[in-house]
Amino acid sequence: MVSLRNYLKKKFPELNSSEIKLHIDSGACTINGRIEKIGSKEINLKKDRIVLRKLKKDFQVPKLSVKEERIIYEDEHLLVYDKEAHYPCTATANRKIPHLHGELRKFTKNNSLEAVHRLDKDTSGLIIFAKNQKVKNKLIEMFSKQEIHKEYEALVDGELKLKKDKTKIENELVLIDSSNNQQRWAVKQASSKSKGKPAITEVYIKKAKEDYSHVRLVPKTGRTHQLRVHMKSLGHPILGDKVYADSFKFKKAFARHVLHAMRLSFKHPITEETLELEAPYPKDFKKS
């Protein structure tokens, strides 16, 4: 018996220890078809089938720093930023982990800046920050009244086929695990007595190939992991989503779940100007 980490070091001498860890953490390694993210996992060289899908050589987690070109909109009341993947929006339990909120406060020199909503750490795209409490309260109220329209795009596993060019997913989600600071949700089963949270998503197909599909997702509610769980429920998890999928048909490995908050449209909370904002595709979309 040997640990997965030591096996990979011997099998792939061109990868250093940090690169081996990055591959394991990114879900690029499978044992008998299932993603394995524990480097100390013991394997049986005679029985287990280990596959490593190499990440692109030039991939590395970028250093978190505010880039002016990523500010999609800004005035005296609010700021909309195109968030990169791999970093949390706000502070986490581990205070050493850098977060976008903190970096933007430094950049704008405004300690009153507050995030109005959230994106998962590995979700990229548009996020709104208010520059004072009054604007934050107005935007939160607008979110609650569904007056802020959000659109995401994602790459999902396999060829997605729908009866029409869109489908509405409408069900309830329940929390099934919250260990290791990682929540995991699922669609509530008819037999379940747990109290679920209503969740609605519209799904549009932009492109469907044999091994992956490019979709546009329009959430009508804002539940935790809603889009990720809904795509999983269709049998087409978002590529790179190691929380909701153990294996993928698509051969390329991704260092994160490929979900992008691409568009926002809403009336400015103060000026009432209609804002229609869009973030460009990130690199992992372009290379697929």
C-alpha cells in the first residue's frame, strides 16, 4: 500500500510537490473513476486504477489583487466588480485567507464598502458592493423583491438535451452536510420530512456537444449552491464541481467549478437609471 500523493510523485517526476497538491485539490485525480482529494489516501497498486488529468502547465492560483479593468461599474453609491475565481468574497473563519471585500476596501479607501450578495469562492463574475449602508439596504430590498436580474453561464458535463430551448427547474433544496466548513445541498425528496427552501432556475442551452454543454442559467431564487445542485439534479453537474460530482465524462480537468456570474440588470437604487452590466468570459470558458 502507498499513499496517493507518493504514488503520483513517483509516477510524474516532472511535477513538484506543490503541483501534485494542486492537482489533487483540484479534483484532477481519480481512483477507479471517482475523484479523490485526499493525498494521504492509501491505494492498492494491484487493484486500483489511478488516473491523473494534468492541469495546463501555466495554471496557478493568481494572487488576489484588485485590477481596475475588472471594475465594471462605479459611482459614488456602488461598485460592481468582475470577481476572479479561487478567492472568497468576504472574510472566512481562516483570517489568513485573502478576500475580495478586504482588498476592495483598501483599493477604494472606503471602510464602509459592503458586499450586497455573495458568490461561491470558485464562482467568477459580477458582484455588487455598496458604498454606504443606505445603498446596501436598498439593494438588499431589491434582491428580496427580485428586482435585480442575474444571469450565469456554465460548462456542464455531457450533452444536455431539453425538450425545449429552455426548462424551468422548480423544487426545494435541503442542507445535507455542513462539515469541514463546506455546505452540501440536495433536492428534497418526496418522502423527506425535512423543511426545504423553494428554488427556481431557468436553463437555456447555448451549445451542446457529446461530452460537455455550455448553458445559460437564470436563477429566480437565490439559494446556496442552487445552480450547482440543479445542474447535478439534471445529471449534468458543472464541470470541475468536486462537491457535487465524483467523476466527469469530459476529459479536461478544471481547477474550479466553471460557473460565471455574467450579467446583472437593475435600476440604480438612487438615480433609478437602468444598469445592464456584463462581465467577459474567463479564460477557462475560452479554452474549452
